[in-house]
Amino acid sequence: MKKKFPKLHAALLRSAQSVPVLIGVVVISFVLTRALPGDPAVYFAGAAADEQSINEIRIAMGLDKTLYEQFFVYVNNLLDGNLGTSLSTGQPVLSDLIKRLPASLELTILSLVLSCFVSIPLGILAATRPDTWVDHLCRFFVTAGVSLPTFFTGILLIYIFYYILGISPSPIGRLDFIYLEPDIVTGFYLIDTAISNDWDTWFGAAKQLILPSITLALFTLAPIARMTRASMLTILSSEFIRTAKAAGLSNGKVLFSYALRNAFLPVITTLGMVFSFALGANVLVEKVFAWPGIGSYAVEALIVSDYAAVQGFVLSMAIMFVILNLLIDLIYMVIDPRIGFGSK
């Protein structure tokens, strides 16, 4: 198999290397959630509860068992596909994550697309004109974007476009009250409304996405633009670029066919890191715009020490990061066939 299908073998090997990572995430997330301050039983029993009521709730939650017993129960439930029940919502954690994850993914993916449309051309423009006013202006722009906290940027955009100008819808989530939620197919409102040909709701969902996606995109501009600029500067000073120019190739051909393709590998790595960070750290954006994503879900679970919800969030994020890193490795092989996981 290794000789006949080297890329398939490399992908399977890379996937197998992720198993110890997931095991470590399960152990660490379990231990850290148990180290959170506070007693969930006391919280859900209420301030007027007596010790007997608190103990009954603790037994019902399984917190009366030893840490080792709780861990084996948790692992056994994981093997059965059961992430537990959220004490905050009263629903299975898996169903909560399935319901909320598409909202976070839709916001993160759209913001990353917007960021790439701006940051990659800015990085290329700055690299082709180093140390000029264009270069300094590009760096100032991206630095200003990352310097402002996301909650401040979001509130500022709401104040300008909703409160003053009145051209933005109210920041109350994924849809305004005048629209009905579409039939769930993928969980992405833009896709589900397009499938059902409900274009009024599609435009309503798109309008709700504009300000939060711009807020998150402004925050992710800097690392992508800086990596694009640095990588392009390195490639443009390479010997093969000078050879291509000496051979009489046009600047556009050299820039986009040779330089950009070779410079894109570190940019892809940065995109993966930025996507992972934005997906896990967009909780402030979700709070400002009342966005029902997994970031706000995790924070609410942390406040009340909802162990099952926190562990489910951490595990789902770890799985997505592993899948994302695997996809990045596969894209590497597509862009540059010389790269292989098992090659030496």
C-alpha cells in the first residue's frame, strides 16, 4: 500500500498520529474542568438549599464518586458517543454543539474569506514595493486592525452603522424577528435559505452577518498580510525569480505563476492557525452581536461549572483542529508534490 498509494498511506499515517493528541485532550480537559472553582451541585441547588438537597444533587450528577471513577464513566460514555447532558440547557451536549457549531463556523469562515480578500493583496502589494509609502501604509492598516480589541471594534461598528446611520440591522443574532428560521439542512443559514429558495431570508441572514464578520476579519488581517509580505519578499529575492525575469517573462507571469505559488505554503499554515484561533476566540464577537455560537456556549458553561458542556466543547474543538491540520498537510501536497508526510 505504501508503494502503490504513497499519498493515501501518508494521510492515514498522519491521521493515526492524531490519536494520541485526542487522548491527551480528553485527559487534560477532564482534569482541568474538575479543577474549576465552585461546586456545580451547590449552584444548581440554589442559595436556599440545605446540605441534604445538595448531596442529593451531587449524587445525581455523579460527583460523589472518586475522580478515577468519574473519568472511567466519562470515557465509557464517550465510546458510546455520549458527551453527557448539559446542566445549563438540560439538553444533550452533542445536540447543543450540533445546533450551535454551524453558527460559529459560518461567521468564522465568512470573516476569514473577507480577511483573505483584503490581506493577501495587501501583502503582495507591500512586498512588491518594499520600504515605500505603499508598504508603510499597508503595514499601518493591518496593525491598526489587530490593535483594536474585537469587542471595541464590534461596538464601534454597531454605534456607527446601526445607531447613527441606521443602515445595519439590530445586533440580535443570526436573524431579525421578522424572519423565520430556515429548515435546517447544513445549519448554515446562507446555504439553507438558498436551498429552499427563500431569498428574502437569505438577504436577512446576510445582513446580520456583515458587521460581526467584518469585526472578526479586521482582527485576522494582520497575521495573514504579514506572512504574505514576508514570504513574498523571500521568494522575490530568490535565484529562480531572477532567472525567470532574465528569461524575459512578464512581471505578472513571474509574480503570480512562480512567486505566489511558492510563497503560499507558509500563508496556508498561517490561515490554518488563524482559523483555529478565530473559531475558538470569537466569543467576544458572539457576545457583542448576541450570536448563538459555541464560544458563548462554552463561556456560559464555564461560569456555572457545567463539566459536560465544557468537556464537549474542548473535545469538539480538538477534533476540528486535528482535521484542519490534516487538510493543511494534504493541501501542501497538492500545491507542492515534492512534499510528503513520510518522505525523507
